[in-house]
Amino acid sequence: MSIEAKEIFKPRIVAFCCNWCSYAGADLAGSSRLTYPADVKIIRVPCSCRVNPMFILRAFEKGADGVILCGCHPGDCHYTSGNYYARRRMTLLFSMLEFIGVEQGRTRVEWVSAAEGAKFSRTMNEFAEKIYSLGKNVRLEDLRCRN
């Protein structure tokens, strides 16, 4: 009998981070030597409101197991009201994702300021644990582009 090697699940997590707060929070976490999983791939955006819902759908289409959007705290946006637009847009997107079969825990919105490196690290660790518990995102496999 041959021994089957179990494949270790390594989630693909995409984090869209606003330039002014969340990305700076990630930088602070790194310079403070706080850890978060290497499975988290950060995409720097000018503002959380610049994240088109199609970016998130595309991330899932390309094989992401989880997507998190991080922005400035409401009322502290560098562009005055950008995060209010992002919050509204993501609420609608998340209900649509649930309709097409993406589990609710695979997406998240979090407000992280530039001074909250510890919160950024904690948030990414919590989100990665949630994605580990959900396992591989197989619901959208038929939509994925094959390389």
C-alpha cells in the first residue's frame, strides 16, 4: 500500500488596504515586529472607496480563499467620506456574494488607522484563522480562470 501525502492547505488571502491608514498600520505592524500570516497579500489602494466590487469578485475568480478590505475609521478618511461609500458598497456586495454561494466569513471590512499596528496584526491573524477553519474556497471553482 502506498502512503498518501496529505496536502497542507495554504489559504490565499487578499487584503485591500488604503494608503493613508491601513497600509501605514501594516507598516507599523512590521516595524514593531508584530506578525501576521505570510498568506496575506496586501494590495495598496489610494482609498477604500476605490476598491471596485469587481476587484473582489476577480480575486475570488483567481483563487482567493478570503478577501479583506481595510480602510480609515469612518469620519477619519483622508478623502473626507470615501470610507462611507466603501461601507455601503461592500454591504451590498457581501449580500450578493452570499447569494452566489461565497460563505459570509470569507469577506470582511475592517477599519484600521495608521497608529494601530497591533490591531492590523490581530485582525489579519483572526481573519487567517477564520479562512483556515472554512478551508479551500471550492464554491466558485467553476468561475476560476485556468492557467
